[in-house]
Amino acid sequence: MRQSGRVASDDLSIGEAAKALGVSADTLRRWDASGRLTTTRDARNRRRVARSEVERLSERPRRQEAGAALSARNRFPGVVRSVEVDGVMAIVEIEAGPHRVVSVITRDAVEELGLAPGVPATATVKSTSVMVERGGDA
């Protein structure tokens, strides 16, 4: 921590920084003590937080934008690993990163999209119900 007698214009009080981040001042004090946040001290020994620190802690991964033609946000780009066609329906398995997404679609859709093993494809999921299971075992 640096000590300084003057307050830089890009520094915020602990309260201002907490409000900007949507956390409590106590949380910021704990983050300072643990090293997650870097603060400075003014002439009165009050903590000051650089605006750049607030920006760093505010950064969140951007969520997938919906796009112009489709409203679904949950898109999983990957590669088709298998296609099983039976009658008018088909089961398509897409490997999307470390995940496997399986979809049941029509035979016509498989043919129109030209789906076959090795073809790049994106699984798009739109649902009003998503189940969450605790734990990492799938």
C-alpha cells in the first residue's frame, strides 16, 4: 500500500467503490486484507480505491448476444460427433468444448443442414426451465 498526502482524482473512497461494485464497504476491507483489492491511504489514513481497481473488479464475461435472427442466448458451438437417423426423426450429438449436447430433430432438418460427423454446428438451447444439480459429477 502506498501512502500519499493528496487524493488522486481517479481514487474513490471505500464507500464510493463499494457502491460502484454493489458490495459493502466491509467486503472491500476484507478484499483489501486478503489481497484481492489494492488500496492506498490518504493523509488521514483513509483507504482510497483507484478507479482502475473498480473497473478491474467490475469486469464480467460478456454474455452471448441474441443475434438478429434468433432470440436464444444459450449457444454452444461445436462439432457434430454422431447422427442417428430413424424414420422421420434423428438424434444429433454435438461436442461443444468439454460438453456433449444431444438433440432430437427431424430427418429433414439433418438433410437441410447437411449434418454429419465432423461438421461444425451450434446447439442453441431456449428453455423456460433449466435444472441445476449440485456437484460436479455428471
